[in-house]
Amino acid sequence: MSDTTENHGQIIITLPDGTEKTFQAGVTGLDIAASIGKKLAQDALGIIVNGKTQDLGTPIDGDANVSIITFDSPAGKEIFWHSSSHLMAQAIEELFPGAKFGAGPAIEQGFYYDIAYPERFNEEDLRKIEAKMLEIAGRNITIRREELSREDAITYFRDTRKDPYKVEILEDTLREVPTVSVYHQEGFADLCSGPHLPATGRVKAVLLTNISASFWRGDSSRETMQRIYGVTFPSDKLLKEHVARIEEARRRDHRKIGAELGLFMLTPEVGSGLPIWLPKGAIIRNELETFLKGEQRKRGYLPVYTPHIGNIELYKRSGHYPYYSDSQFPPLTYKDETGREEQYLLKPMNCPHHHLIYSSDLRSYRDLPIRLTEFGTVYRHEQSGELNGLVRARGFTQDDSHIYCRPDQLVDEICNAIDLTRFVFNTLGFDDVETRLSLHDPANQSKYGGTADVWEQAEKDVKEAADRMGIKYFIGIGEASFYGPKIDFIVRDAIGRKWQLGTVQVDYVMPERFDLSYIGSDGQKHRPVVIHRAPFGSMERFIGVLIEHTAGNFPLWLAPVQAIVLPIAEDVHDYAREVYHKLHAAGIRAELDLRSEKIGKKIREAEVSKIPCMLVIGRNEQEAGEVSLRRHRKGDEGRFSVDGLIARLCDEIAQRA
């Protein structure tokens, strides 16, 4: 018998700050929270026991490390929003008898549930569902977990709940699972692994945001369902803050700002998801490319160019065709002069082309590492409902690089790629960056190329590099590419949203598939390791996120128009032209506004156009050989000599301040 059991059933609970507290065995998370403080007990949503997230009411029978989960943590939001999807389902069931329920997960900003119902839900229905959710929350119904054998659960959902979708999940996805859990709240019940809120009363504010179509289990051959999205909060204040963020996000929408500033266009005459860069947008893109190309040149990268299409056999060899076939445009088929049929694909990835470049010559161990880089355009046939301006397009350009190195060089090269990615983010003002180590799912090895031993080594190398660089990361099981683990960089923008942008990936699989080799110091052939690396990820996506992050207020070095000359009256037009030509000669992107409008209107319009520098010229400025500088969103910064101001702006541009 253990010491804790002999000691009258007492156990030791260790809190996150190292504090140890003694309780009777069977203590719950709510009991522990209450022992710390009344406010914590009110805010507690769940617990983490020895690293496992559990319901707040779960008894703890032995010594354990415990932390209390509240709404202000990612785990707390997941519990709150997943429980809210059940709350919404109960409300729908009470309002619309006969509705059947598919999947209802928590997502980054709320939750959704896929519902099968013969009539189309509308905005009025959403408001009714919201009211019903608040009514059910007001009942403060205890949420109860029940564990059943899989067979008993099938019987329950088939005969009692009459829910065919849950039966299908039990008979298919969970067929190897002996025991499952069901969560009950009054007459409603749902198949779920949990954890959940202790009671519905924790939900105080509800907003259902929109309805879209979905397919059961994401299969377009299956029945169409209705997906209702929503978000909930433990207070009205938090909901109001969320709505304010949504409004700010609308103001920052890159599609809206892109149209207002003339950066890019999307037209059905070209095709959905195929953006066209307008002159001002092309300037931003070109500046970003020039910036990264300069950094890559310093770090030993070699530029290459590859075609936009390739023989389908190339992508079969790489594995991209079977793995990505659902998101690729159909093959282009034609017969050559001999009548032989050939098939080509719009390039889904740059990698296979770069592997052929590497293998086109005999490589020595002294040649490695070889770092090939390309701004290569690729094409994916994304579903129309998933397209979103620049951030989800069908044609996009990756700042793609492939590093071919010896195994003993691998960790150093990963660290160098991490360093470059950090430098890019810091320069562009993304200071809040999370890092995910995207690893494979050993339970589903068939999804991935290569052997378990290869994956073990690749993941070990990725972790070693991340630890050496001192980056804080979290693990994403099942998030790896089919050919290797990844380090994914997730930035948080100015209004708190997360975007996955840069990536560094290790690949032991493609060198085998393409029979890549180098001659080692022993005179024998050896396999190189490949690193896939893209700090921007996709130029389109990166610029779309950058537009929303800055709200179109680009730093001086990136702004399409860096300065505009604004003469107050016609008698200073000649001097204004001189200033404009000096700016232009210095390489500053400038415009000259000679319209006979009042200076106040010219300044307002320049502010709306988000031009960083406004050079106001009147008779006093002309007589002194100066200009008055106004900065966008800052106002008047005083008078400067023309040459002095140009030197100042050129220095700011060169520094990429």
C-alpha cells in the first residue's frame, strides 16, 4: 500500500508556481480552485492533470501536477467554444426538431457545427438560435460526462438519439476504440471526448456570425450540410471587444485596402483566385523580393528559374501528384508528332525542378551545402469557397529555396534558415511570432513517405536546431508534410490574429526518390539531406497579411509612393517641379500634385492615399530653398532644406526603418 493511501487518503497537488497543497484523494479541480480563491473558482473551466486536459469535476486520486484552466488561455477558449457548439446544437434541436448533427469543433475564433436540416437557415433563424442558447445557458444545466462501450454508444445513438452521423463515426472512425464518452445536458447528448464546461451557465454572451455550405466529412460526394459559425464569451464586455476587433478587421481587409490603394485586382475575366498586380502593388512586391534576394546573396544562395508547367511523371516521382491531386488543376494532355500522348501539370511545387538541377551535375562533399533559390509561381485548384483575395489564391509565388547539405551540416543549415526567417519578420514589424514544430503522426505512418527511422532522425534534427536557436515552440502532431517535419512560423498581427507564414522543412525522402548523391571524402556516394525554406511562404499571402497588419500604412521603404510634393499656389509650381525632379533623381518614389485645389484638400487626399511624406511648398519655402514636411498620421515635422530632407529620407529607406 502506498504512503499516500496509508496517510488517510491524502495526496499532494503541485501547482504551476511549484506550490504544494495537500488534499484528500478524490479532490476535483473545482475544489482546488476554490482553495486558492473564490474568483478563480468562478473563472475555472477545466484542469490540466499531469499534462492531460480534463473536466473540472474529474476526481484526482493520486499525487499530481495540476493547473487550473481559465478563459484567458488557449485551452480555456477551446473548452469554452467546444462546449458552446454543443449548446448551439441543443438550441437548434429544441427549435428545429429533426435536425441532425455532424461535427462541431472549436476553432481559433469560436466554433461551428455542421447540421443536416431540410430547410435553409437564415439570419432570422440565427437570432432565434442565439436567444435560445442564452435561455439554455440561463438554466445553468450541469454538463455530465458518461463513458460507454462503443457497442452501447452505437445502440444509444441509433435507437435513442436517432443520430446517423454519430453512428457512422462510431462504426468507422472509432471502430478500434473500445470505450467512448458522451456528454449530456438535459435531454441533449453528444458524442465527444471532452473536456467541457461544468455547466451551461458559464456562457453569458453569444454571437452567431454566418452560415455556409459544407459536405459531410468533407467529401463532395456526400450530403450537403449547413455549417453555422459562432462565438461565445463569459461576459458581454468580452463580446463587445470581440465585435470591435471584427470591425477593425473589416477596416483592414486587404481586399478593400488593395482596391482603395490600387495594389492588385481580381477579375472573373482572368479567373477566380488569380490575382493581377497593379503598378503600385508590383512596387511593394518588387521591394520585398529585392530585400530577400539581397539577404540571400549575402548568405550564399544561388538563384534559379524553372518553368510553370512540368511533365506529370516528374510530380508522380516526387509524390506531389498523388498527395496533392485533390488540389491540382487537371493535367494538360496532348499528342506529339508521333501520336504519343503526354501529360503536363501546372507546377504545384518548385521542389522537383530544383532536385533535377542538383542532380544535373556530379557533386562533391566539398561543394555542399548548395543553396538554390527561386521566386517560383505555383498553382493549386483551391475550392472556390476557400479563396480569399491574396491570402488564399490559386496562383501564387513562393520564395522557395532548397538547401542540399551533408548530414553533419544539417543542424547548422536549419539554424541559418531560422535566423533568416527571424530577420525577415523583424524587418517587417512582426514582433509576436510563435513557432510550431510540425511532426508526423506515428499512428498514421502510411500518410508519409520514408521509414519510421528516417522520420525519427529528421524530427531529432529539427528539435536540436530549434533548441540551439533558443526559440520557444509547441508541438503539432500530424502537421508535418508528407516528406518531412517542419518548423512553422505563426505571426500575430496588429489586432491579435494569427497567420502561418514562413516555414523550414527537413526532407530525407526526396533525396531517395530522386537518387540525389554526392561523392564523400571516402570516394563513395552518399545521400544529401534537403531543407525546404520559405521565409515569406507565399508572396501573395505575405503581402495580404502585411496589408492587414499595417492597415496599408506601409513603412517608407515599402510605400508605393514615398513622397508627394504639394504646392500651395501656382506661383510656386516651378520650384515644386524642381523639388520633385530632385526626389526622383535620388531614387525616391514621388508624385507632384499641381491641381488648383486648396492645400487642405490635397493633404487630406494624400492622407487617405497613405503616402508617408507630404512636402508642402509655399512662397516662404521657395524663398528659403526649403520644404515643409508632413508625415502621414503624425502631422507637421518642420522645414528642411531640400538636400537635407532627401538625405534624411534616403537614409530611412536604406535602413528599412
